Amino acid sequence: MAENIAKPGKMITIYGVNGIGKSTQIALLVDKLIKKGYKVRRLKYPIYDLESEGPIINKYLRDPEYREKNPMTTHELQKLYAQNRERFEPTLKKYLEDGEIAIVEDYTFTGIVWGMVWGGDPDYLKEINRELYKEDLAILMDGERFMGAIEANHRNETDSSRIDQCRKIFLQLADDYGCVTVNANQTVEKVAADIWDIVSNTLEREE
């Protein structure tokens, strides 16, 4: 599974801490690609409606009472994330084989980083994600998060110290995971322009 299949489509992943503006930039990128004539598929991991892991992850992240009644270790939780990615992989590959550009919010790098934030063993986290499909382009949006985007009760959004740690690990490992870094604290338009330059150059090289 680790080898990328021959395909006309591309998988482009946007990474960054929670509340950094990923969803906004992905929406702008998808719109730009559609206007340029590309077939585009927007995805966000984890796939919450994908049984059996998706609904469990969603509830664990957003429901404090559920977390208290159903405690999980970091490794147990991250294993669910990896299984969710693996279970969705045949669908992802079908999109790519059909020539679609998959614009993805968060993927394996996110799991590894957040797993480390919560005390997981880096070697274990890398191993459970090792055989998953590799994206064609990874972009890391780096900067101070926008406080208005914080989701109440979300396990990964209400603790600023963990967000800061997450950002540091993303930056420390960005080169290892082939990420191109973009300054997310510019204007929305400038961030979008920087991302488009990276994406368009990648697509043009493949045409």
C-alpha cells in the first residue's frame, strides 16, 4: 500500500494547528481549481461518518462525558485514526484513478504530531501510518491560530499549551514529511496566493 499507484489525479494535503484557517484556504483552493477546469474532491480526515472508527473518534473528541466514561490511551486513539485512514483508502484511490484532485485537510502527519503532543511514542505513531497512501504534495500552514475559531469542548482545541506544542512539532518535522511551509498569518488573499503558487507549480510539472 505504501507505493503510489499510477494515476492522473493528485492528493494535496493541508496541515496546521487547529484554528489556523485550513478550512478557509481549502475552500478557496477548491474553487480556484474548479474554475481552472480540474475535477476536485474535498476531504477532511478523520472521515467521521465512516464506520466503525469515525463516529467513535468524533464523539471522543467532542464529548467530555464520553471521554470520561470511555478512556483511551493515546496509542489506542491514534490506532483508530490510522484504521479510519486505511478503511477509506480504496475510496481515495478511486477518486485519484478517476483523475480527481483530492484536496485534503489533515492526514497522517497530523496523527503523528497530535499523538506526540499527547505523549505517544514517535516510532509507534510512524509505524501505524507507514503503509498508508502517501500524498503527492503536503503544505503546512504555520502561524498563530485565530482564537475565534476555537470549538468548545473539543479535546484538541481548548488547551493553548498543547496547540503551541503541536505547532512546534509540526515545524520540527516539516522537512521530514516533505511539507512546504506557508505563513498563515498574512491576509487571507496572500495566504491563498502562496498556496496557489505551490499547487499550480506541482500540477504544471506533472502535465
